Amino acid sequence: MKEELDFPLAWGNARIRDFRAWREAARAQVEAALLQPRGREGVPFRPETIDEREGEGHVRRTVEFALSRYGRARGLLLVPSGAGPFPAVLLLHDHGSRFDIGKEKMIRPWGDDARLASAESWAARYFSGRFVGDELVARGYAVLAVDALGWSDRGPLTYEDQQALAANFYNLGSSLAGLTAHEDVRAAAFLASLPEVDGDRVAALGFSMGAYRAWQLAALSRDVRAAVAVCWMTTLKEMMAPGNNTLRGQSAYHMLHPGLYRHLDIPDVASIAAPRPMLFHAGARDGLFPPEGVAGAFARMREVWESQDAGDRLVTRVWPERGHEFTAEMQDEAFAWLDGWLAPQDGARR
């Protein structure tokens, strides 16, 4: 069955030759695979500030808003001090089989010593001891991180809970992965709507499962103008190898859209975001993603962006000595890249 997959809706394979028309058709196919109820987009956010504190050069808020008509979620929001509106980044947390923290993986939490200790341990393991959101707000970005279903204030799940949760969504004619994708679109729209935010300069950034969510969001959301995806990109067939972590069930259900890959390969979905600026980082020693799958995906996306004369807007880099991590050096390169697209000097925008 794997060998029979030929991705007939991929750009270049599809009969559609106009790129904008292809992009709309491909996006519609992805949205259909999300299995989400209709009428979900018009739900008011009804935001509420739960807590607000002064940080160093910024304001720290705990906010709550409606992600859908089924529930609300809490997020951590950092806003630079001074006059806005500011460029903004939606931060998308990883999976990592660590459910007691979600949004706290990306932004240093406050007022909860247990979560702070857990978050600091996570940052030391994957982010060179940094909190990505705190680094970005210091550079002048408003940042928002929200829990996916099952993490932190929306959980915590146990590892075994995931399959039961996914099965119940399928019983309801929906999917856990589809809900996660839809909620990310809603979170981006919420961030873009804030008065302190320049809605024309909103990006997404994620690591591991968060990287998957970031490029998927760039493909689905019209609010996201650029994206950074660290350590999650591959072609499907190369990923489907014995022993691969993403085939084991459980955590994979957060990224499984039934039937989608009969139409589009993984990099084809990400390519719906073209020609918007996108940055992909991978570690050569990342055991989760076979090198040939990463190389094939990067080459496939390169073809799409260059077909639209936008090759300079796609950056793909494999870090030779890195594994599944987002180190300080990688972060600094990603932040500088974001500055070039969202916070250009002298008011000149690209």
C-alpha cells in the first residue's frame, strides 16, 4: 500500500497548473482531512486576563479565550513594554511524552514552583537552558503559547491515555490531530487580533511536534506570514520504516489525518505555505527522522518555492553535530532570520 501512494494532488503532479488555484485545492483537501465540525470559525474569542505582572521590559499575562465552541484554553502572553503594535510569534510546544507542562516549555512560567522546575529541566534538555518566548520578547516580539489538548492546564494526560483519546475522537467522526490543527489556526487568529500586535507580522515557531504544528499552521492559516520549524520534516515513505517513533501509535495520533496521504506527501502539505518565508532546521543526529527522508522533503519543498521564484524565502539547514534539539546557536540563527522578515530595519518590509 505504501508503494502505491503517488500523491496525485502534489504540485507538479496535479492537473491544476495555476499555483494559487492549486494551493486552494490542496488546502481544501487538508481541511477536509481534519474532520472538524462546520461553523467553528465564527466563535467569539471572549478573552479574559487571568493574571498580569511586570517583567523586565515587558508585561507577562495569563490569558484565557475560546478555541472552539467546545472549550476555552489558557495561554501565556508576553508583550514588550512601550508603544506597539509589535510583530508577534505564536509558539507551539512539543510532545516529548511530558504532559505536566505545555505552554511552559516555551515561556518561563510564574507563580507555580512545580511547573517552573519542570520547565527549567525541559529547557536545559532541549533549548540550552533558554526559554524561547522570553528570548523573543527581549528582541521586541509579542509571544503567545497555548496548551494543546492534554498538556498542562488541559491535562495532564498519561502516555496511555492518548490512544483512548484519539479513538474517542474517531468514534465522534473527528480526529485528535484535526482538533489540534484547528485550535492552532484559532490561536494564531487570536494573537493577530490583539491590539498590541501588528496583524501583518505574525509568525509561528515550533520544535519537534511543535515544528509539525508550525509548518502545518503556515499551510492552513492566513494570519501566519512566516514560520520556523525545528526538527520535524520528512517524506512519508522514508519515515515509514521499522522502529520509527512516529509509527508506534500513542503520540502519533496528534499528527495523523485519515486519508490525507493518498493525496499529498508531508512536504507537499508544508508547500501550501509557499511562497511565504519558511525556515526549517534539522539535526543530522536526530534519530527520529531518517536523513534520506529529511533530504527528500527539503528537496521537494525547494522545487515548489523555486517554481514560484521564491527560493530566497525558503531556508533549509541540517546541523551536522546536532540531534533532536533547538540549541542556543540554532535559536540565534532563527531569531535573526525572523528579524529579517518581521522586524526589518528603517521600516522597510519585505
